[in-house]
Amino acid sequence: MQKFSDDTAIVACVRGGQGAEYRNLVKDFVAWCHRTNLLLNTSKTKEMVVDFRRARPLSQQVFEGVEVEMVRTYRYLGLHLDERLDWKLLQMFYQTVVSSCLFYAVVCWEGSIKKRDEMRLDKLVRQAGSAVGVELDSVVKVAEGRTLHKLLSIMDDDGHPLHTIIMDRRSKFSGRLLSQSCSTDRLRRSFVPRAIRLFNSSQQGRKRDEDC
């Protein structure tokens, strides 16, 4: 049950056509309203069923002898919902909530993540992609994109602590960044060496070569 001001939404997951728990929850809510002298506005009460099966069972709630209207779309707290779920809405939710948590500081940790952990994260991403209806970028692809973006912002920001270190490695002839010598695999997989490799192999790197 979700409440906001005088609006209430009852959400339930019904499996195998067993909706008894959901129906009882609604009945308990109606009874509670009566006990607390709250008046239910039946004309504004709607029911929406989200079911992706072709044959969907129909059922209607009845409040005090009045059938609750079943709708295909509904606006709740300014958000438009439909019975099939809006894929754009799900994609927005993934990018703003799920992705921001899943890939927080990915530039720092992706280079040292273990393969089995990377596979687990990719599995979560694939599952999320199935839910939102699109193919989502893998952990490596997201990390590479953000690493390169971060490097370019450092190169454009002369006040960044790494700006001088990065720019001193730039070849005056080709514009490419000279690779950093790494004595350990851990150092090779850290931010600066990885970012340099991505820069030299990226379209941004080649484009900047042409501008020099």
C-alpha cells in the first residue's frame, strides 16, 4: 500500500490467478476507512491490471455495491502508467536509479574487478535489459565510455591535478598519448594507463590527431 496525502494506491502481485490476498487487502482497507470515518470516492477509484499474457482474466472490485472501473491507463501523482508498462518510463528508471547505483565510480573499480564479479554484473544488466525491452551496455562498455569521457574532461581542464601529467605524455608529432610503463598488472589496469590506451584507440583520439 502506497499513500501520499489523500491518495492511496494498493499494489499486489497475483500469481496463478490466486488473487485472494489482494482482494482481502482491499476489503481490509475499505473496512479501515469505515472505522476511521473516511469517505471513499468510488467515482475516482480505478483498477488497472498489468498482465503480459494474451488471455487475461478480468475481475472487478465492488465498493458498497458500485463496481470499480477497470482502466488501461492511469495518471498517479503526475506519472502516466499503462497496462503494458511504458518502456520509455522503465528505461528512464533504469538509467536514473539502477544504472547510477550499479555503475557508481565504475571508472575506479572496473579495471580491478574479478572476472566472475564482472559476469555477475553483466547478468544483472541483461536481466534489466529484458525488463526494459532494450539491449543495455555491458559493464566493460559503460566503464570504457566513462573512462574516456573522464580523460577528455581532464585534458580540457588545465586546473585538474592530472592535466599536466596527461598532457606531458602527448606526442607533438601525432597527438597521441605516450603509453605509460607498467611494472605490475595492477598498475596497467589502473585509470591512467587504461585511459591512455582507450584514447589512442578511440575515434576521439584519431580525430584529435587530425586536428594537430
